[in-house]
Amino acid sequence: MDPQWRLSEFDALVEFGKKSRAAVGFGTLLADGSIDPAAGEQLWINCRMTHIFCLAYVRGDVTARAYAEHGIDALLRYFYDVEAGGFFATLTPEGVPMGEAGSRKEGYAHAFVLLAASSGLQAGIERARELFDAAASAHTQHFWEATPGLVREAWNRTFTETDNYRGINANMHTVEALLAAWDATGDALWLNHAASIIAFVFTHAPQLGYRIGEHYDAHWEFLPNFNRERPTDPFRPFGVTPGHGIEWARLMLQYWASVQAIPEQQRPPMTTPILAELPATALKLFNQAMADGWAHDGAPGMVYTTDFSGNPIVHERMHWTVCEALAASAAFATFFATSAAHISAGNQGVASAGMSSATIKDQEKRMRAMWADLADYARTYVIESPGRWYHELDRTNHPSGITWSGKPDIYHAAQAMLMPDLPLTPCFAGALATAP
């Protein structure tokens, strides 16, 4: 899986990401690497950048620590709402909420606050515990809905009015953050909440042929026609997003690995009926998403969205989809390699996705070959130069900007470069921290 290229690319991504440092956290980068002042300082981008700088520091880049500290300080100094709690969605370059929308409290972005804080704890970054406590408070007091066992989408500034919409995207990234919080603290609350969300997806995915339903109302009733008139929406597009099916597959494997590492009597109670089936379900999600999304319209690349039968709707290729396919194929390769090793050692009780030993070895080879093909695609079309990934291509794989312009995000690409070297553990920071 070409480790020299991957690790060199990770370093280049981090260096490019450093260009986003602003007076108030991190700005949104344009295509040329300059900061876009009109975009403001967005909470989710600040958290993602902080998270990646934490990973870079844990991996040995001592210069990244100052950026991680800057990010955590900005989140506490500017983004945290000392009056109402929670974190503002968007700030002006001067550090005040950017209009009414900037004052909103969004579940999607708050998931990344918890992720950044958890990675900061793993990296030993100053004030990470303070940030973690603030993020944990927002999650438990405002975003977690105990009855469905899922997170809500958004509030107004004072947490007095909430959206009627519920989204699986915010819950997906919350699972990622919950696993990181569990790994950083050992508090079972975080693993229990992750279990609840995963159980919902596990139960509902077969109903759409192992495709992920994205949009729901406040009672978690599925909304199949939501945003039909806005198919290119960057966060809530109509239909199915194959990249999310791939991302859920990886998270299910990481959750499965998290639970396997703890004594059976301490495992979340909701995992017991589904745990043994989780790797097989993850594989079905991955396979369906790749079948629906990859080169479905005759050209290489992952289409952005499809209908509920897998027919492409938005043909543009987003960089994050190939990144997630890289990360997931690497995770599956690790899973199958580990399963094969356990079976060879006589441990027949290991999870194998219901496959024979020979099939497991074939699956490992398939995933490694898939990773190589995806990497070739990324190098041919997506990577403009080291560390600079086009965020969107059209259906002929030329740069586009219908949904995403500029290069605001190194998070997906950086994690994709790290995944092949890491074991299946709850999160990237913990895996790097324990790596030999």
C-alpha cells in the first residue's frame, strides 16, 4: 500500500493545512491555499484542523503542537458561548458570531468539537480537558435524545428552539467522536451512546438494500423526498450518498474492534444481539456503496448521490468519497488479515463475516487491490500536487465547484493516508499513540 507515498502525502497535507491558521482559529482555504474571509471561521473546519494537527503531533511532527494548541484555544476563547453553552457555528474573522446562522448550535459541528477535544487529550495538548468537558456537556445536555438514542440536528443560540429535521450525517460523525471519547477517557457512556446510534443504522440499512437513509423528521420517520429540489446540497443532498455507506462501514468495524477489546460483561448491552453480525453488515454496506457509486456512469470515480435503486443523480466526484473508500478498504484489509491470522492459530471464534478461511484471504487480497486502484485514481485525478486535493471533480474528472469550491478540508485525506498502517482501534489518535 505504498507507505512512503502515503506518509509523505500526509505530511504534505498537514503543511498545506497550516496555511489556514488565522487570528481566530483556522479559516477556510481557497483553491490557491489562501484564506477566504467571506466564509468566516467555521466550527467544523476549526475542529477538523485541530484534530489533524493533534494526529500529526502524536505521529512525531513537533511543529504541529502549536497549531493544535492554537485550535483548542480558539475553540474555547471564541467559539464557546459562555452565556448559553455550546459552540457557535460560524464566526467573523474578528471572532464574533456571523449573523443569526453563525449563532446556531449544530449537532454535526459539535461532533467535531468532541473529536478534536478527544484527540487533544490523547496528544496531551494544553486545555484539551477543558474543551472536552464543554463538548461533553453540550452533547449530554442538549444534543443527545435518550428516547430514540440518537442526536438531534440543531438548536438556536439559547437552546430554546430546535429543528424538526433529524439527520443521519450528524449521527455518523457523532459515532466517530464518541469512539474517540471512549478511547480517550474509558467512560462507558460514550461507547453506550455509539452503540445506540449504530444499532439504529444496523436495523434500518437492510430496509433500503444496505443503503443509508439520510433524512428524518423529529420523530425519526424517514423522509425519502427531502431536498429533492436541492440534489447538490453539501450536507443534506436528496437521495443516497454512497460515500456515507462507506464511512459507516469503517465506523462499524472500528466500533466492533472497540467492543472486542473489553471484557464481555462490560460491553454495552445493546451490542449483544448485533455484535457478531456487525462485520458482515459493514461489508454489505461497503459493497453496496461501491457498486452504486464507483464508476457507475462509465467513468472512474465515486458519484456524489444516487436514488434509492442506486442510479446516479449527482455525477460530480467529491474528494472525501474516494478518501473514505481508501480508509474503509484499508480497514477491511486489516480486519480480514487479522481474522485469517486468528483462524490459522486455531481461534475459530473470531468474527469472519460468515466466510471460510479461503474466502477471508481472497477478501483481504480484494481490499488491498481496491486500495491500490483507489490510490491510483486519487493520484491521477484528485491530487493537484502533494497536499493539495481537488475537493470536487465533474463526471469527466475535471475540477468542478458545484457543491464544494476551494480546498477547505484536509481531514478525510489525512486520515485515509494513515489508515493502512493502523490496527482496528476506536480512533486515529489512540492508534497512533500506541503505535510502536
